Amino acid sequence: MGGYGGGGRGLQRKQLDELEQAARESLREGAQPQKRNVFISFAHEDLGEVNLLRAQAKNENSNLEFNDWSLREPFDSESAEYVRRGIRERIRQSSVTICYITENTAESKWCDWEIRETIKMNKGVVAVHKGDSPPSHLPPALMEFGIKPIKWNQMEINNAIEKAAKA
């Protein structure tokens, strides 16, 4: 008669643990992809278009989803090193940098530097352009690291962010 006491309860606990684990995995698989923290690199002349990209990411009817960690206002400093430290911290807090490219971008020393800093930190870079084809001149870092620009399309941008964040 002895020897059985509680053995059935241990089996039930194991089954419950297995069911709980299966439920967790099912929830994870069905969960929405998490919003990624994104730093947006762009030439100052393109601020209006970048603000449109930011607005799309905040619009609940939009398919574009990310948390914008880029600068809203330029750092109030003449010291380039102070500005670099601030930007570096924003890039560090992000998982991906989106570089919005136009004809102005290739001339921006900051865009090229931000791309290089992102890559140094082992983070992903997504280059986005409006229109049918990318500008003829790109920041050297994009060409050097083989980053191909994609069209401004909400689903493509989301997919590229997700892929770059996992790379």
C-alpha cells in the first residue's frame, strides 16, 4: 500500500507545467511584433519629409511601427564632440538606424558618421528613399557596407527594420 502517496500529484504538476509552457509559446508566436527603437539619420534640409515618416509611425491606422529615438532639436552646442556623444547615446538606445536618403544626404557628414557609428555598435541600418529610384549620390558608408536603399513603403520599412534588428 505504501509508496504511492503523492505520485499522481507529481504527474499532474508535470502535465500542468507542460501545458503552461505550450500556452506561453503559443502566445509568443501569435504576439504582435514589438515596436523597435529607431534612430533616424537625415540631412537637416529633409526635416519636413522625415516628420512625415515620424507621423506615420505614430498614426494608429498606419502599418509603420517604431519608437523614434532620433533628435527632435539639434544639440545646442558648437562642440562637435559634445554633439557626437549625444547622438552616440541615441544610437546606443536604438536597435536600428533608418537613413532617409535624398540628394542632400550624400553631402551630410553627419549622416555618413551616424551610419558608421551604428555599424560600429553592431546595429542594423535601413536606407529609405522616396520615389521610384534612390538618389544617384549616396553616403559613402551605405556603398562601403553594401546597404541597398529601399522604397518608402510602410510594409517594406517594417520588414527591413525587423530584419536589421535581428541581424
